[in-house]
Amino acid sequence: NIEVVVVKDAQEGGKKAFEYVKQSLEEGMKVMGLATGSTPETLYTELRNSDLDFSNVTAINLDEYIGLPGDHDQSYSYFMNENLFKAKPFKETHIPNGLASEEEETARYNKVIEDHPIDLQILGIGTNAHVGFNEPGSSFDSLTRKVELTEETIEANKRFFESADDVPRYAYSMGLASIMSADKIMLLAYGENKAEAVANAVNGPVTEEVPASILQKHKDVVFIVDEAAASKL
Ligand code: F6R
């Protein structure tokens, strides 16, 4: 069963999520799995403004667009540097290299995860219930691999680019099995457009058509959702 914590809005969600991260640190967290996108921004603001020390923590990010260099302002590497790493140095940071070849990069990244078991994984959720870039139909057994983004995801993410045509079509993403290997998982979701995905993930059947539904099988998962995202629960 998925524990759901309902908060008023994204600001409050950031504060609540911060408390979980702080507690994990106090419990000796060594590896933290991180997400990008709009959702974790309030959490990252709380972390930046805190006195928490991540210098003994390894960061592992979920995904990266294929074709964007790490210094491109829409790359997830750039996002992480700006939103967290510049202000909070980590022991090591890992993110897929969007310019590396598929075979080498997926093998390399799977080894990174194998060598650094994730204590706490932060997730957002897509309107189609994707986690990472594991779109509907992704295998529950999947590890890091090259994935093709759905039209829905490209539409959702075009707000960051000049046009939908500029959104990369492919990404490297940790798989659903990679995510499920984390000791603890914290998924964040804000806004009415996430309500259906949240409801399907929490209460719907566990099916590869709803990637986040696999989280029902995890032993320690919490969803922090605002009232709008909780509205269909
Ligand atoms: C980002 C990621 C994605 C996003 C999801 C929601 O690293 O893996 O699954 O979490 O697309 O994006 P936002 O938060 O922008 O609504």
C-alpha cells in the first residue's frame, strides 16, 4: 500500500519532502536518487536554503535527454547544477551522458547504480503516470536504457523549449526495476493535471500501462501530493 501525504500546495510539499530527506540523512543516507522537472523545484529550494550537508552523499539522477550536451540549458545536467549542486556539493554526482553511445552509456549507468545502491529515490510523475522516462508499456523489469518519449511527454515538456520540435525525442532513463531497487521512494505530484495519474498509480491495477503503479509493490514508498493532485483519490 502506498502511503499518501496530502499537502496544500507545492510550497508545503517542498517543506514536507525536505523533512523526509533530512530524516534519511540522519539515518545515514549515502546515495540519493534525484529527479528533474518542475515538481522537485520547491524541495531543491528548501535543500539549498538549509544547512544540510551532502558532502558524503552520492547523487544519481534518473534520466537525461539524448543529444543535448551537459552544458545545454535544457539538459538535466544543467538543471541539477543550477538547482542544487552549485549550492550543495555532493560527494559524487551521476547523470546519464546524453551524447554518449547507447551501448556504452546504458552499461556504464547500470554499473553506477549497481555500485551505489540508492537509499532514497525522489520521483515526479508524468500526466501519463511515467516515472523517470519510463513511458506506458515499459517493462517492470527494465534497467537503464534508451527510451522514446511519447507525444504526451513531448507536449508536456515543450514549455521549456522554443517549440515542440526542439524537444529531444529520446532519453536515457533508469528503468522501473532500477527505481524499485531503491530502499525508499518518495514521489511528488502537484496540480490537477497529475490527479488522474496519481489515482491510477495508487488505486488502479498494477499494469505496465501505468508505470507508476509498480510502486504499489514497493515496501517503503510515500507520495507527497497537493490537494489538486489528490482530487481523484
Ligand atoms: C524527470 C523525470 C520525469 C518528471 C515528470 C514530471 O527527471 O524523470 O519523470 O518527473 O515528467 O515532470 P514535471 O515535474 O515537470 O511535471
